[in-house]
Amino acid sequence: CLLFLWIDFITTYGVGTPEMLYNLTKVPHFVGGTFFLGGIYLAWFQLINADSEKLNDNNVHYLWASIDAVTGLGIEKASYVGSLMYLLGAVLYTIAQVADFWEL
């Protein structure tokens, strides 16, 4: 919240430089978005590995799991699809943040 107040202060009073504005907006948003993506991935990882009793056995999924295997554990298809869409949205958001580092 404080970052947004600093941006208004800088633009209103003309203090600071474009480099300062860049560092106050792009870098913190990228770091926050990356942590957001990591948290969503961990929730997805937990969902697709609901059938694994231990993370050390050989049946660990890192990116994808069969929807039939997940729904066989009593998890609704809507939870599976919703979590997948949430993860894909976070990936696209992070890609957009990376692309925003360069001016077109």
C-alpha cells in the first residue's frame, strides 16, 4: 500500500527520477507476483499429490495428475479445474510482469 502512495507523491510533486519510479513499481510487483505464483503452485502440488502418503515415494506428480485419480479420492472436478485455471492465470500474470520490464 505504501508503494502506491509513494508513486502519487513522486508524480504530484515532481521529485524523483524515472529510474526511481521503475524501482518502486516493477521490481516489487515482480517479486510479489513470483511469490504469489509459488504459493499457488504449492496448493496445486498438494491437490495433485493427494493420493501420495509420503513425498519420498516414487509416485509424486510435479505438474499434472489424472483427473480420474484425483476425483477418485473424493475431490470434486470443479476443484481440480478451478485450481488448474488459477495456476494458469498466475503463470500468465507472471509472464506479463516479466514482459513489463522492457519497454515496447
